[in-house]
Amino acid sequence: MPTPAVTFGCSANHVEPHHIAEFAQRAEALGFDRLVAGEHVQDGNPPIPRILSLPLLAAAAATTRRIRVMSGIVIAPLYHPVMLAKLVATVDRIANGRFDFGIGISGQRATRIEYDILNVPVETRGRRVNEMLPLLRRLWTEEHVTHQGEFFRFEDATLLPQPVQKPCPPIWIAGRSDAAMKRAATLGDGWYPYLFTVRRLKESNEAVRSHARAAGRDLSNFHFGVAQPASISDDRNEALAVAVRNLGKYATAQRSAEDVARALCLTGTVQDCIQGIQDRIDAGVRHVLLSFLARDEQDTYRQMESVAKQVIPHFR
């Protein structure tokens, strides 16, 4: 049975922002299909330094011609939908229709602080996104939009120019909960989980399909992806050690940092990576978006080249 068409992306989250042009051009030259960037307004307290994804992706798009740029993720409830629609349309214009809009509500670690400092009640984040998603599509395709909802109210909004992509950039929903899966199945164009085991990936893809069937929705053009951390080296022990250093914060009393790294990360040699990707394809994934866990930027580039030369051709 032939392998289904699979695309590959790489994350820019560990790259210095002033190096984004070089990173994007390298990713494009190496044959990656997407460049992904996430964000936080304030990641914890004391915070981990983070930047916003949409300005970074605009810079990446302006220096490339083929590779798609993707937010992985924009924390949508922190924005007003009119401003978010305008920002997304701007990035899609700069990218000339190469933008994938990944969103989520941010539920990990101590990220409640960014809701608090922006005066957005964290317990409303899911309902805000559910109200926002149909509204964004209207703002990208209609003129003179008026809306009176639970969270957002405005009159006569016309946002020009509209996005290049018609009717709008595809919306990929990230998350870990069943509510997020239902949101993806009923309101999104893609499902984009993070830190899932292969078994949980398969279960989540099946849940998305089940929610879509219940809603009478056709998922023929739906995107099943995964945000996948990876640590690749000729030395399996070194690759695992790097993964443990990066993912150890997810360890629990029941699960060691090494167990977490082995379960959630692609770790090991190129051949190990190929097998891990095949396992995810078998679980229903069609878009593998790699976040390279690395010692420094040069190690990131080394891993990117290994994947481009030895992994991607295996699936083409």
C-alpha cells in the first residue's frame, strides 16, 4: 500500500528573531513545506522570553517565495476578532496566499498570567473562540459586517484588502481536550495537537472524524497534523539527553523525564525518526510539523539538513 501524501514543516520557535530571514530561506531551500512559529504574550511568571508569531511570519514570508508560513499557534482569545482578522489578512497578503492560520487557547504551564494581564477571563477562552471563528470568516469575505454576541460587539466593519486565499486562510485548531477536537471538527480546517503519544494521536484523529460525522460535516479537505518535537543525532544517547533536557518539565511523579521524552518526542537516529514518522502516518497524520530540540541554532540547522536529505525523501 503506497504511503499517502505527507508534508513536512519546521518550527522557528528556537531561532533568534533577527535570524528569521536566514532560517526561512534555509527551510525553503531544503524543501520543507511549512515554517511554523508560536507565541505567548507572557509565558509564565517569571516569564520565558517569547515573541508574537504573526509579525515573525510576515518577515519570513517576505523573504521566501514557496514555503508556507503557519502560526503554531496564535492564542486567539487574547485578541479582538476585528484586529485579529486584519492581522491575518495582512500576513496572507505579504505571503501572497501562503499562510496557514493555526490557533489555540493555551492551556499549558502557568500561562494564565497572559489572560490576567490582558483582562480576559481565562474561563471564557473556549467560548470566545467558538464565537470568534465564524466571525473571522465573515470579516475575511464580507463587507459591512455587524455582530452582537456574548463577547464581541461591533457595527459596519469592512476590512480591505481581503486575504489572497479564497475564501480565507485555512484555520488549524490546536489543543488537547475533547472540546478542542470538536472545535476543529465543526469550525476548523485542520487538527493540530501537540505532545501526544502515537496512541493518543490516533484516538484524537478518530474523535475529530466522529464529531464531524455527528455534525454532518465532510472532512475531505481537512488537514490532520501534529506539532512534533524531535531530537535527531547519530548518537541515540545524545539525542535522548537533549530531549530530556527540553521536555523534562512535563515529568510527573508517575512518569520520569526520560519516559516523557521517549513517548512524546521523535528521538534517536535518522532511521528512528523515519520509523516514528511512519507510526504517526499510520495514526492518521498527514502533516508533520517538526520542532527541533537542539543545543543551539547550528544544531537546529544540522537536524533540518538531516531530515531534508534523509527523511523527507523516504516519504516522497
